[in-house]
Amino acid sequence: MAPEHVNLTKDDLSPYSKFVHTALKGDVNYKDTKLTATFNTRRKYVIHGLNLQTYLRLGMRLLKIHRVIAFQQSDFLTTYLFNIYFFLQYINILLFFQGI
């Protein structure tokens, strides 16, 4: 359900992926980190509260809460985005009246 970073080895690859890796790279060891959504046990997993509620509703079991974090959100970019929007409208009006 919840994505996590997993260190993959050649044993974790599918038979086709092993074949392609051997054909392209030879018998070099495969080691990579991928973001995967597996059902493995998570330890000290950091997650947003709304996502945790969703996962619990979908059947994930919670054994222990290690730490709780809190943060404040604000809409600090709204004035900037509105200014850009009105500036682009102004430029379009100028270009329209200049005949470009």
C-alpha cells in the first residue's frame, strides 16, 4: 500500500529483467534503490496523517506510533500567483491592442 524505498538485488528481479540485465551489462551485480509499494512491514515510517487514516481504512494494521510531527501550512504563494495571472492578462491586452 504505502510506498517505501527498497534496495533491490538481482534476486528481486523478474526472470525477464534478469535476462535483459545479463544481456546488456553482463554478469555484473545488480544493486539499485527503487520506490515501491509493497506490503512489507514498515519500521519508523514517516507518513502524513490523512494518508495514515486512508491506509487504516483500507486495512493496514498499525502496531506502534514511533513519533508524531506537526507543521503549519499557509497559502503564501497565492498573492504571487494572482500577480502573475493579472500581469499575463495585462500583457495579452497590450498585445491585442498593438495588433501583434
